[in-house]
Amino acid sequence: MKPVSVYITVPGSSAQRDMSGWRNKKPVIDYGRCTNCLICWIFCPEPAIIREEGKIVIDYMHCKGCGICAVECPRKCIEMVGEL
């Protein structure tokens, strides 16, 4: 019998998994309005928001599309758009 669910037994191991298949919308950042305040990074439940070369970047391999980053962004510069 196949397992009914998947669970993570080792802390931090979700960073090694591709979570992109979970979402139907993805966050897109308007860099013209983003101030790199890192609020999205603080609230992101996955290792999907990183800082690269002085700006926030979405790691779509780890993003589940939950939209927490878009809700918590104080400047509302993150928009959830449909996946193709």
C-alpha cells in the first residue's frame, strides 16, 4: 500500500524539495515599488524568498503560491498572478 501523505522527518529538509507543483498562482514583484524591507521574507513559510545582489528574489522552485508575501507587503508591490 502506498503512503497517503508525505511528511518531513528531518528539520530543514523542505529546502531540498521542489514545491512548485503546489501552486496555481505565483508572486511577482514590482521592483519599481519594492524597498527591500524584507517583510515578505520574514513571513514566507518556505525558503522561497531570498536576497540576491541587494534585491528580493522569489525562488519559484520552493514557492507554494500561498500569497502570504503579497498580503504582508506594506507597499503592495507583490501581485499573485496565474500560472500558465
